[in-house]
Amino acid sequence: MRGRPSGMMGYVETIPPMAAAPGRHPLDPEPVRSTKASAVYALGVIAVLTGPFVGGVVPATLALLLGRQARREAYAAGGFLTGGATIRRGERLAWIGLALALAAVVVAAIAGLLDWAGTPAGTDFGTDVD
């Protein structure tokens, strides 16, 4: 309870609350955007940008883990942490980054197999050797 002590012992003068939203207690905190939501989104963007080079696996994994943690904290906060849409966008980008990294690995494996299949088997001797 906010107030300031008066000259009388134990008496506290209360300050009336400012215009509060109906249905909300005046001492409830204001809803705030989760900082982890921004981090999840930034990691998702990095995962998409570096996914084709297989480096997107690490930021994508971190984004997915941090997104789960942020969602749990937002649920526990009872609606006073916002940013659920940002978390979902960041997680989608992280999954896209993982898919790009997987596609890069598959393309590299196929290129390696085609290169290996195109080389002749055995030792290749010159034309003057019997």
C-alpha cells in the first residue's frame, strides 16, 4: 500500500489509485513484453540466414529451447508477459533454419556420392604400361 507516514503513530495516508482499467487491481503490474521473445526472434532470423551453410543449427536449437522457456514464463506470469506472437514467429524461423541446414547436408551428401561414383575403380595406369 502506497502512502507516507503522518505525524500520528501507525497512521498511513493512502493515495487513491489513478484511473485503473476495469477488472484490474490497481496494484497489478503493467503487461510487459518478454525480452526472451525478442531473443527467440533474433535467433530465428540468424538461423534462417546461416541455415544453408549448416551454421544455423546452433542458433535454431537455442531459439527453440529459449522459446519453450519463454512460453513457460509467460504462462506463469498470468498474462503480464506479452510477446507470444514474436515467440511463435521466432520458432517458425528456427524450424526453417533447421530445414535449410538439413537440406544443405543432403545436397552435400548427394554431391559427394555422385563425385565418388564418377571416379574409376582401381588404379589408372598409363597407356605404355602392360
